[in-house]
Amino acid sequence: MGAAKSLKTADWDREVVAATMPVVVDFGATWCGPCQSLAPHLDKIATEFAGKAAVFKVDVDDEGDLAARFGIMSVPTILFFKGGKKVDSVTGNQPEAIKSKLRALVGG
């Protein structure tokens, strides 16, 4: 376990807003090359931070309302949440930046 999980709009409040730990949400698409390149890195990050943070993937084509809610204009865009609030973001295939920001959120 630990791999990044798919997230649907219907599960947003339960998985992100009510989360007791930091949450990383990757907004991407199946047709996006950089998104596909980032996917294995996100799975590794999810495993590394298991129990300290949750990592999710949102397909912008399937969950367009959710992407619109957060103004996602390009993919991949990774949003960071703490206490249900957006606290940071990264655009593009930048696994080291994602890890660094997540490390700061979990306090280690």
C-alpha cells in the first residue's frame, strides 16, 4: 500500500477537508506526458510518507468541476493541503520540490 490513490469530487470533503494529516493532490490527465512521468515518483512519495501524509491523484478530464474549483490551468499541478486548506502548490514534473514541500508540512 502507499501508492497515490485516485480521488473523486464526491470524496473530497472526507479525504482532504477532514484529513488529520497533510494531503497532496496531483491534478493530471492520462494524455499528459509529464503527468505520466511524475506518477511513479508520486507513488514513491506516497509510500515514503505513509501514515504522515495522504497522496491523491485527480484526473482533470473526469473531475473537471474539482479542477475548476482550484483554478487548475495546466497539468500536472500539485496542491498541498493542511487542515483542509490549500497551503502550497507545485506546477510541472518536479518530484524533489514535491518531497521538499511535503517534508516541511509533516515537520521532518
